[in-house]
Amino acid sequence: MQATTVEQSAVSQKSQEKITYENNKLHKRLCRQVGQAIGDFNMIEEGDKVMVCLSGGKDSYALLDILMTLRERAPINFEIVAVNLDQKQPNFPDHILPAYLEKLGIPFHIENQDTYSIVKRLIPEGKTTCSLCSRLRRGILYRVADELGANKIALGHHRDDILETFFLNMFFGGKLKGMPAKLQSDDGKHIVIRPLAYVKEADSERYAQVKKFPIIPCDLCGSQENLQRKQIKNLMREWEKQYPGRVESIFSSLSTVVPSHLMDKNLFGFKDLAATGVADANGDIAFDEEPCAVPTSFISLHLDRDD
């Protein structure tokens, strides 16, 4: 009996060590991906004051946590201030975030604005509220950034959010438009950054479980099952199951754009395009399903033959 107990204890210890190892590996991966995104897009610079928008969801918690870690390691100095917009949703637990942020010892600001009533008044029952809610929230956050002296506004959108937005614009808006990792705010006064741009949602979700973040659900829109974004999310999930690597490939394509092989005449000068007499191996190649093993010279030779 005693030997069995010792064996069980050893197995339990090994299991715990494996969990700890995996959790540490996840944290390192997130720090690496966030650090790479910050570097690739020059998101944060010396002396910046970064306003981290904290909603109470898994992604914004992860964003704040990783940025705080990176700030300790960064070769530059920058400030972080956490901001939450209390939109006065029914049953919103307004004590959770202040308690959490006070425990962290980080500067924070809670902005109280009843956007919930506005959205409910203007949006018919059953219709999605995200668009109006987002516009109202954005305007308020710009004002708060001004008041706090923050020149950078950090949002918790991750890789999957970026891809979903790309497909939403393409499927429902007829545009090749996504959610950039860095852009100028609507009012032209701030730079909006998305440091989680390279982070998978699955990793963000697991990290939230590991860190035991006090998640606050969104009662305003969380129950709307007919959202187009959820349709896209389900589509991507099925792709990931059936065709591993497809989602990664699509995400990679967002940063490998070839304007000459699209059809936007404002982006590429098709009207003025003329033959230069200089060979271009990629000039007439739109897509090769499989890499061709036969040399181009061999193909040309046989195409030129009369037989």
C-alpha cells in the first residue's frame, strides 16, 4: 500500500512538472510573438505612454500581462496605464477590475459611460449591436487617451480577430481589407496598436486559464448567436481541422501582397502598363497548384515545336 502511494506521488509530481513546463513554454511563446509584432511594426518607442484597453475579456488581460513582462525586459522606457470603459451593462461586476489592477499595482482609470442604453435604444431587438457599440467605445477611448496623455492605444485583438475581419470584409463588404497591427486613430491624434497580432486565440484562451484571469462576460452582445463573425470563426475552425496549416497560410498572405496580381487599378498602374522587353519569371504566373518540376526552358522548347 505504501509503495503504491509513493508511486502515485511520483506520477503526480511528474505530471505537475510537465504542466509547469508547458505553461512556461506558452508564456515564452506569447512574449516572443508580442515582442516580434512590436518590433516588426515599431509599435512602442522610447518615452511612449501606452493606454491598454482592458475589457475584462481573456485577450485584454493577456495583453496587459505580457506588456508588463516585456516592459521589465525592454531596452527602452515606456509607461503603461490600464483603462476600462464601464458601459453600464446590467449586472456588470464593477468591483472586479479595480481590485485586480490595484493588486497589480499598475496605474489605471475606469471610465463610466452609459453606452448600453444608447445601443439598446437605437438598435432594433434581434439586430447585432457590435458596430454601434464599437463606434461609441472608440470615440470615448480617444478622449480618455487625450486626458491621460497617452500617445499609443493598445487593443487586445489577436491573429484570429484579424483573419475574421479580413473574411468579413471580403465576404460581406466586397473589400480586401483587414485589421492592421498598427494604424492612426480616426481623430488623427493617436496610434492604435495590436501587439497580439501574431497570437492565436487558442493560446490566449489557454493563457487566461493558466493565469486564472477574472474574466467578465459581455452581456450586451455575448448572447447574439447570429453574428456573422461567429460564422467566419466556425469556418476557420473547420478549415483548421480538415486542412492543417491553411489558416496559417492565409494569415501569412496578409503580409505578402502582390498588387500587380490583384485588380485594384488605384493600387497598381494597369492602364499605363507596357511591355518592357525584360523577362519577368513571375509576370504571368497567378498560381501554380503544385511546384513544377520540369524546367521552364524545357517547357518553352517543346511549346515551340510544331510536332
